[in-house]
Amino acid sequence: MTKIVFYRTNGVFYGFEEQGHTGYGEEGDDVLCAALSAMTMLIINTIEISYASDVEYNIDEATTDISVRSKAALIEYEDDERKRYAVSGIFQSYYYQLNDMLEEYYDFLSVEVVDRPY
């Protein structure tokens, strides 16, 4: 099972961590893991390139642990309101996408939100 924990402060999503293999298919041939990886890279690239913002991420392929965070989502670190909204919005969109996926893949995914400062 892959556990995904989203981080939020004052109602604003600013990052997430993923841990573990989904177990949906064999390692290296797991379409659910591939989908999570693709969505994660989309988020990293969008924040870094399209929004021209810093994104902190770590991908440990041996343990499959992934962490992604961006201060650009938070008012304390980013002055541009539109950029904050966009960065937080992409994290929030991923959260809602995963919740939709839980309907079919509840045995393979766990999604939660933790409220805590950056």
C-alpha cells in the first residue's frame, strides 16, 4: 500500500509525502505506481518550470519514499498571491485526484491531511 500524507497550514496545501509500493501489480510493472510517479513529476515540473518557483523534493527509489514541498504556496514566503494560489492549488488538486482514485483503489492507497507549519 502507498500512504500519501498531505501537509497543510491555515487551510493551504504546501506539500506531501508518499511511502511504499501500492502492491497493485508487480514491482516495475505496477500501473498504479506509475500513475502516482507521473502525477508527482507533473507537480514538481509545474511548480519549478511553469510557476518559476522553488520546490523541495526527494525521491528515494530504493525505499519508494517521496517528499515534495514548496514554500511558494505560503504567504510567509511568497508575495505573489497568484503564484501562491497556483502552487497550493496543484497540491490540492493532487489530493482530490487521489481521493477520487480511492473509490477504486482503496486497498492500495491511503490518503490523509496533516495540519502543521512548514
